[in-house]
Amino acid sequence: MIPLEGQVRIPSGCAVSAMISRDGRRMNGESIIESMVPMHDRSNGLGGGFAAYGIYPEYKDFYALHIFFNDRQCQSECMTLLREYFEIVQDEHIKVRKMPQITDEPIIRRVFVSPMQSVLRHLQIDEKELVVRIVNRINAQLDGSYVFSCGKNMGAFKAVGFPEDVGRYYRLEEYEAYCWTAHGRYPTNTPGWWGGAHPFCMLDYSIVHNGEISSYDANRRFIEMYGYKCTLQTDTEVITYIADYLLRRQGLTLEETAAVIAAPFWSTIDAKPEAEKQMYTYLRNVFPSLLVTGPFSIILGFEGGLMALNDRLKLRSMVVGEQGDMVYIASEEAAIRVMAPDIQNIWSPAGGEPVIVRVKEGAF
Amino acid sequence: MKRYVIIGNGTAAAGCIEGIRSADAEGSITVISAENYPVYCRPLISYYLEKKTDLRRMHYRADSFYADNHADVRYGIQATGIDAAAKEIMLDNGGKLPYDALCVCTGSAPFIPPMQGLETVQNKFPFMTIDDALALEKAVTPESRVLIIGAGLIGLKCAEGLHGRVQQITVCDLAPRVLSSILDDKCAAMMQKHLEANGIRFLLGTSAQSFSGNSAVMQNGETVDFDVLVLAVGVRANTAIVKNAGGSVGRGILVDDACRTNLPDVYAAGDCTEYHDISSDSVKVMALMPNAYMQGHTAGVNMAGGAALFDNAIPMNSIGFFGLHCHTAGSQPEGCEMYEEADDSHIKRLFVRDGRLVGFMLIGHMHRTGIYTALIRNRTPLSEVDFARLKIEPQLAALSAEYRDHVLKGAV
Amino acid sequence: MKRIYVKEQWCLGCHLCEYNCAFANSGMTDMVKALRGKQIYPRIQVETGADGVTYAVSCRHCTDPLCVKSCIAGALSKKDGVIEIDHEKCVGCLTCVLVCPYGAVIEDGSGVAQKCELCMKNSCGAPACVKGCPNGAIVYEERGEAK
Amino acid sequence: MNFYPEFEVVRNDSRCIRCRVCERQCANEVHWYDEDGKVMLSDESKCVNCQRCVTLCPTRALKIVKSDCRLRENANYSDQTIKEIYRQAETGGLLLSSMGNPNPLPVYWDKILINASQVTNPPIDPLREPMETRVFLGKKPERITRNPDGTLDTRLAPQLTLSMPVMFSAMSYGSISYNAHASLARAAEALGICYNTGEGGLHEDFYRYGKNTIVQVASGRFGVHKDYLEAGAAIEIKMGQGAKPGIGGHLPGTKAVGDVSKTRMIPEGSDAISPAPHHDIYSIEDLRQLVFSLKEATEYRLPVIVKVAAVHNIAAIASGIARSGADIIAIDGFRGGTGAAPTRIRDNVGIPIELALAAVDKRLRDEGIRNNVSIVCGGSVRSAADVVKAIALGADACYIATAACLAMGCHLCRSCHTGKCNWGIATQRPDLVKRLNPDIGSQRLINLMDAWRHEIKELMGGMGINSIEALRGNRLMLRGVGLTEKELAILGISHAGE
């Protein structure tokens, strides 16, 4: 039997795409789905997915859990667990469009939850930490249940299939987001599993990633010291945890986080002015195990923005386009040209140079 | 442009040319050469007879030597006089040659004492020049019996050179030992024994009293029949040209450490001079090739306006016969201490005076003797060296560590 | 110019330099053939001081070389800083041995003088003693000229 | 009892040119020249097979071979075992040995293979792309802190910065020579790494290499004083040594001469005996006190290393050390070298470094304290591949000593304890010491490390890793061959093919 995600480390190639409105304008998923079409060959039908930010304005104060269940029993088991820690605000099917390209679907639910204050006081943790812990517990311990999205006012949609089909399957044209990211997957030794598709999310962080990192086990073994469990054994998963650890737990800025994950070379650091040199040296010294090597281009989505980052040698393609308030990012220029046919300003960021886009303050 | 004139074309003259050119690339150099050969070193003529060299290899310098040094050599001409006031020399072809600086390198000539009936001898030769050697070579046959008058350096080297080319060689000398000018009795005896073992016959303490055709009657009454006679009694410095010009002359032309004569702008170098021997602190003629070159070079530098001194001259000789070598240097003044080491095949005698090595005689084992020579030349106090070790073997290890460092860790 | 210098601090007194020298100048390609059963006449010689210190002595290629000035045959000359000996011209008078203050010119066993020529004339290319010294006690380098 | 010598000197007389180099170079006086027969002779019973003569013989006329004169074959009682019994029956003493355990115990490095990138991600060419090997050793903060202006507060606990993850491990001045120390110090400086004084103090000539020096404090406290502690870049408390866990050290009085005795601060000619324990450390709390005493003494400027031998419960010991305030743990495996150790101890005590390292790294991660300390592993790290495997298992850096000695000329004859090292390393005899010219010794060390660095880069590049930190603990890059499930589990790696 071919092992699934979580049973074996799975390297894979991929396509990524993203679009964001700096003005916070919300756009439906049509365009992002179309952007994946010219990159069809970068996927192999074993996984596609999207993350969308700003899609649940009416529920923006609640954590939106997107969950796959293998069956009803799993579902009730999981819901029982959730009720121990959260108030369930809404529990619903995620609407899908039946189509021949997408088969073997699990039960797909969307549950809006709110952490119970008594639990937080009892555990002496904040609500985000509670969400992380419970989600990790479900994913690690509850067979047949898998939470694949757990942020506020955002959500991930993923399945086994080509990304453009997955987008239509989830009827993304019916959602409106100020920021979309998309992923098409080309895993090389897995049959594909719904939970293993990307984006990978943790709270409001979502990662789409194209690449195969060589630092995986160094990163994994380090991050697992801090309560994370890399159950899927995918790059995306570990990178998401790294982002969560550095941004949320350590409070690093996006730029600092980029300087850890795709640290500048020592030759570059040593040539910098003293203060910068000290900062970069410090980050590399303190977080050496979070340096990610090997090819990657990732798009990290978060509430209010995104960051695109290439590995420091730029071993994977990634282009950025800008038009008006829109910023587009994709593995290939062709994808951007689908989203913005008239775009003029397209460039290829250097390896290790983060592209950070933030939505205007108060725009959503 | 300065005009340099050199009288003579031996090694002193070559040294003089090289000395001038080390200081002045421009001036004209004119060399007056009585002999019709480019510079060669006279001691080589015995090696020529021995066939260890030939006329071509005997050239002291490369064929392009004169051209390279822009020196004009006038072969076959002799200088007959110096007009020190007019600063010109007279030539035997009637010409005159003006100079700004003149170096006299006239060398020496065989000294032949008056001997009765010498004129009756047909085949008689001095042994100084290539022409002498060529003539002698022509005269000898495998059957020749050769009588050499003089058991000094020239006579014995001649004997060695002729060895194997003639039937019999007899060497006589008025002195009671061979090489009397450089060896003492004991050393001379060893050398004589070795020469005799190689078939040279000696008549010592006696010389030819009279000649009659191919027969000589010795002072001791013995008669020696010979086919070829070589006259190697001794040499005299060619000083006349300077003496006639009013220069100071003793047994040689008197020069100082800068190789100046007492005539203005007239220098002298080589076998024609007498100069200071530091080992005996006396002025003497030291007709030695190394010194000739060094004097010539010193004179040349000074003639060209440089400043050079040759102020550590000592007599020294390296000579060998039939594989047995002999090195001598310095002097053995009265009352010096002697350290000796000797066996059947070698002798080492070191002479020490006033806490300094002043001379040595070595026969047989010629290893690194220059270290001894340097002790004499440098007047090194023996208190600064490990003389006990030095006596056994010349070695830098016996010299001071500072000297050793200086020699081995830097450029010298 | 480059010369051979010794660092007596590192000389082990192993005498390998002498054998390497003798071999390098033997004109042969096999050391055993060149040296076995033969007396060697190396151009570099290891001395031992009273204090047990050892070091190798070879031609200093003097600025003012007495050997060159004293050679009766004109066989010794200094070219490009290297004092060379023309064996064709040498008649074996050993005057050079008598004048060399460092004992660096020696007789080659057949009556002819020889000395270190920095392996410029053999197939070594660089001084064999330096190459073969196991402890870096002999170096070939530039140290400036004598004053 | 008289044995037939262990080694035979085979001299090819048809190649021998009688240069007598062998004779002059043998401190054991094996060779001599017989004037009468004009022939070189040898007394093989003195030969330790150090290969000095073989190496220096200019005509390759010599070889040393193992004698085939054996006792009757016995699979249970080997020749070695029997001879040791004879020797002990004769002397009543314990047997001494030097260098690392030579017995055929498993070498796990050789059963671990390294990954390389193919197709799905690219190997990186170290000739074309930067390939980084710089490491920092020391405690990392739990949390970052910021200055009032919001910038990062970049102050850190003291760190040791290395240009590559290899250091020269402790060898005392006394056990090895002045020139060996000079070679190590100079090489460490040129390479931007560190060497380690060992327990014999620091010769005053080497204070200038302080930035590249780890000063050791061992149970004998030889040569330890304030200036010494302050001279280095780090202080190492030596609790144990892989070659002889559980016992102290012994420098024979014959080696405690001249500057050695001065540097150790002991009378000339007296035996320097380090006790088995530190008599002020009988527990982990005591260790903590010494760690902080040393930090106090040096105003918290220097990281403190605690070096322990790899023994059975090494993971628990390391966990204790990681909480003791120490900045770096050095673990020394049972194949580590020594200048002298009782044979039985060397050959039977301790565990392999590979297993110890894997266990320690895992334990510290399980406890979430891996960032409290850096891990340095030693005890037979023989090549760049071993370094890469060690880093991938979880080490921050490696200590090498035997390999460093080999670079300086050691031929592993394992006779250090005789003090007659023909290569000028493990000796104090001036005529032997001078055989190691630090110009050469340091250059050879530099060459070796340069070569290793190149190889590490090639191996990393092959794995698609361009900085050493991404290799550290990256056990996915390793696979085992011929290992049991248990061994694989301890090493935390999969079997090849998995």
C-alpha cells in the first residue's frame, strides 16, 4: 500500500498563485481559479486548494473551523471534543458542486466556534493557543477527523484534484475575499489525500508552497519542541508552524521572520552596517534550526496581508505583478496575465527577499 | 667620457675591465695586449699539457667578453713607457695613447739566472705563456728526457703536465725541498714523495752549474743528460715601465689598498705589484691569481670613480699533483704556535699567533678549507670560535652562532 | 633573489638533504642506482654543533663571490644571482675550495669542484634538498640582498 | 617471558643506500649500521611500527610487517589476550595503552548513509553557490526581547563562533608537545575554529591565540588560574574522557619537565595525577556550582562547556548538564583517543558516540531544552562524512583529536605512553619535539580542515542544503544499513530503502 501523508515524508512540486487588494476590496474566486489553468501541468491532480481572507465578515469574531470527517461517527466524536472547549456558534455543510473530476469526498463541515472563557482561565492560555492545541489534538489523535482551516474570517478549501476543478467544486465564485491564495500540487509518492492538499493553515496563517525543502527534518525536530506536531510530514505544514512560532509566539515581524526562514548569506550579512549586521547575526544565531533550505516559493497569508518568499538561492520560480491596488503573485507569469491581462509591472523578486503586502488599515 | 687604458691582458686586466664597468658603463677602455690571445690564466698551461683543458676552454671569459664590455683590445703591442705628466703611454709601434686613468697589469716574466753554456742548449723553454706551452709541446716526444730547473709551482706543474708525454722528467732546485716558497720541510717531503711515486726524479739542494748541449753538470758534480730543458727558476715582476716613469717600485710596483701607484691616475694590479699581506703584516709580491683579479677589480672600480679597497690580501695557494692536493694560506711567522695533525696521506698544520689563525698548510684532505682561509682574512679572534673543533674539521658549527645566523639566514 | 636558507631550529640532522642532493645531481632517474654502494659528494652538508644543533650548509650565492673572483679557469660565474660552475672549464685546481668562506664548494670525488646550483641544471626544477626536507628546515625563498 | 617481536623490519638490501636515516630517526633504537659488514641491522623487538623509518627512507627499502609468528590459533584466547596475561603475570601491573580503542566494535558511522537530491529538488553546487558552515555554540534565549525602540535586543549569552563545525579537542601540553600545541593553536586561528588546551594549562606563548582557545579545567586543576581562565574563548570542565570514563589522568614525571611543569604549576619531574572525580563535584548540583563559579570568575563573558564521556545513561546526564547552566555539552565516545589509559578501561568502558549523540539530542528535544545548550561530539570523528552524519544526528559541532594528530604526522602506533613519539607529537624529548615543525604541522591541519570543509560542502550541496544549520538534527538525511530495529530507533533514522 502506498503510504499517506503523515505516514511518510512527501516531497512534491507545485504551482502557487495569489491575489490581494491593498484597498481591501473583496473579489470572488473566479479570477484565482482561472489563474491556475495555465499552470495545469505544475499539478498532477493529486491536490489543489485555496485560501480566502475576509470571506466571513458576519462571523469575523469566531474561529471558522473547516473539517473533513471520514464518517458520521468521526464527526460526532470530534464535535464532542470541540464542545468541551468551545461554544459552537454555527455548524454547517460547506456547499460543493458535484463533478466527475472530484470523487471520494469526505464529509466537509464548517464550524464557527468561540473558546470558552472558563477553559482559557483554567488552562492559563490565550484563545489562539487553545485553538492551536485543540486542532493539533484532533488532527493528531482523532482518526478520521481533520481540521484543515481554523482562522477567523478566512478559510481554506482543498481537495484531491486539479486546482481549477477544486475551485469550482467548492463554488469559490460565490465567496468574496480581499486576498486569495491558490495551490496546485504535484506530490511524487502519495495517492493524494484531501487533508494533504494545500494550503496548510494554522489560525489565520495559510501557506501555499512550491518546492521541496532540504532542511525539513531539522526544522521539524526543532519546531516539535514547542508543541507542534508535524503529522502530515509536508513542507507546507512545517513552514506554517515556523511562521506561527516566529510571528505569533516569538513576536517577530514579517521581515525578521523572512530573515530567519530565508536568512541572508553570511557574506551579505557581514557586509551590512553594524546595526543590521547585529540583527541578522542575532536571528541566525538564535533560530538556526528554522532556516529553510532547498527550493521553495511560499505565500504566507494572514489576516490583513500576505508575504511571498523565495528560498535564498531562488531555486523555484515566483513572479510578482502590481496593478492599481492589486498585487498578484504566481509561480508563472502566465497565471498573473490571466488575472490581470493588461498588467505592466511584473518582476521576479530575488531569493530570500520577502514581498510583503498589507491591506490598508481599517479596510476590512 | 673617461678614457681608461690597461697595459696587459691577464686576469688582473680582466678584473680591471669588470671593475670599471661595474662603476662606469660609458668610458672607453683600451687594453694593450702583448700576447695574441684573449685573456687566459697562465697557470692553465700545465693543464693544457695534461690535456685537462684546451686552447678554447682556456679562455678566461666568454668570447664576447671584450665586446660586451666595450673594451678595445690591441693585440701584439707592448707599452714602452708612461708619460705621467702628459697622461699618455708610448707604444712599441711608435704610437701614443692618452689616458685619464691607467692600470698597469704587466705581470711577471721568467727570471733566468746566468748559467754557463746555457746558450748551447737547443731545446730550452720558459713555462709562462701559451706560446711557451705550445713550443714545449712541439719539442717533446715520448722518448724525451726533460730537465726542469726549479721545483717551485711552475716547475712542478710543468712536470705534471709533461708526465706521460715524455720518457723521463728530472727536476732540480737549489732549495733543499720542493715548493720551498709555500711548504715547510715536512709538507714538502710528503709532496716530493708523492711526486717521486709518480715517476718524477728530483735533484734538490743543487742546480745546473753549466750546460753543454744536451747535458747539464750539476753543482754537486752529477751530470744530467736531457733532450728538453725547462727553465722555471722563478719570476720577476715587470716593473720597469712604472719605475721609468718615476713610480715607486720595490720587488714589484708598490700599490696601496686601492691599488694606486704613487703616480697620479696610475694604478697597478696583479703579479707586477707588491702589496700588503695582512697575515704577516708585510709588503710583498704575491703573484697569485685570485689576488690579481681582486686587485684588478679594485683598481677598476677606483679608476671609474668608485671606492673599493682590497685590504685583506694574504698569500694563498691551491695546487695539486697527481691527485694529491695542497692548500696553503697566510704565513708562518717566527714564534707562532702550530697545531698539527698528520698521517701517511695527509698533513694539516695550522699556525696561530696572537690568538689568531695566521696561516696553514694542508695536504691530502681539502675539505672546506676556505673556512680556515676566512679566519685568516677576517682576522677572527680564536676566542670567538670553538678552535678545538675547528682544528679537527673546518666547520661553521665552530664559529659563533651570530656569524652562523648571518651566513645561513640572510644574504651574504 | 631566492636563495636556500636553513632553519636550524627544525633541522633533524637526518642528512636526507645530502642524499637528495647527490641523487638530484647524479643525472640518474633511480636513487638506488645512483647512490647504492657509492660514496656521496653532496653539495649541501649537514653540520652538527657542539650543542647538538644541526643545519645544512650550501652555497650562499654571495653578493661578492670570492670563488668566482678566484677561479683560474673562469669556470665559475654568477648569472642571474646564481653562482654556476662550468664543469667543462674547471681544471680541478680547487682554488674555490680554498677561498669559499663557508666551505660550500667541494671536490666531487673525481678532482673537480662542485657546488650548489639550486638544482637549476638538473631535472629537479627546484632545490632537491628543500623539496625533500621532511621538516621544513631548508627553505628556498626571497629574503633581500646583502648590504 | 620472551616473545617473538610483534613486528618485523623488512629491509630490501638491494634498495638500501646506507644513508642511515632510519637509524637517526628511530627513537626506539631499532636500526643501526654495522661498520664491519657495511650493512644496516635492526632489533625488531624495539619496533612499535610507527612507520617513521618507512616514511623517511628515501629509497623505500624498508617496510614493517606484522610478524606471522603466532601462538597456536585459538578463537577464544587471541594472541593479544594471551600475551597480555603473560605480561601481567610477569609484572603484576595493569596494562597501559594509548590512542583510541582499536577493537572491532561497531562503527555506526559506517552503517549510516547520507542522502542526495535527485529531480524533485536540486543539488546545490558549492563551486557556484554560497555554502555556509559557520556555527555558533552556546545557549539560545527562550524568547526574543526588544529594546524600547522596538528593535531586537541582540545581546546573547556568550557564544563560540566557528567557521566550520569542527574543533580540535583537548590534548594537554605535557601529553603532547609544545610544537603540537603550537600547530593546533596556529591552525585554529587560521581556520577560525578552536583548539583545546586539555588539562595541562596554557603555555605562556599561546595566550595570543586566546580567541581560538578553549581552556580546560579538569579534576587535577593543573595550570588553572584566573589569567588562564580569562585567556580563552570558552572554558571546558572535563568530567570525563571517552577513552577512560570513570578514571583520572596520569602524566608521568618524565614528561613533566621544563615548561610543562611550569605550565602545570607542579614540581619538575613529579607525576601529574588527575583524580577520577572532581573532588568538589559529587553531584549535578555541585557541577552547577562549578559552572557558575567559573562564570563568576570570568564575568559571564565566556561560555562554559561540560565534557563527559559517553556512558550508559548519557541522555539523563546530558539533560542534567543542560539544566546546570552550562552552555555547551561535549560528549566523548568510547573510541576517543588518549595519551595513556589502562587498556581494560579503554577497551571496555563507555558507549559509541553515535548512539550517545542520538540519544542525547533526542532527550534534550523531548524535554524542550535542546536550545539551552549546544552539543559537541567527539570520540573518533574520522572524516567529513562522519562530521556530516554527526551534525545530521544532532550535533552542533565535532571535536577531533586523533584525526588532528594524524594530520600532524601521527601513525597511530599507539605508543604515546612511552614518551618516545617519533613524530614529535606525544613526547617531551627536545630532539623528538623538534621533528614537528609547526609551520608544517599547522599547515597540514589547515589543509585537512579545508579539505573537510570542501567535502562537507559537497555533501551538503548534494543534499540540497546550503547552510550547516539546516543539516543539524536533520536525521531524514540519514539512512541505516545493516542495523537492527533497536539501533535504528536509537539513532532515530530509517533503514535504507524506507
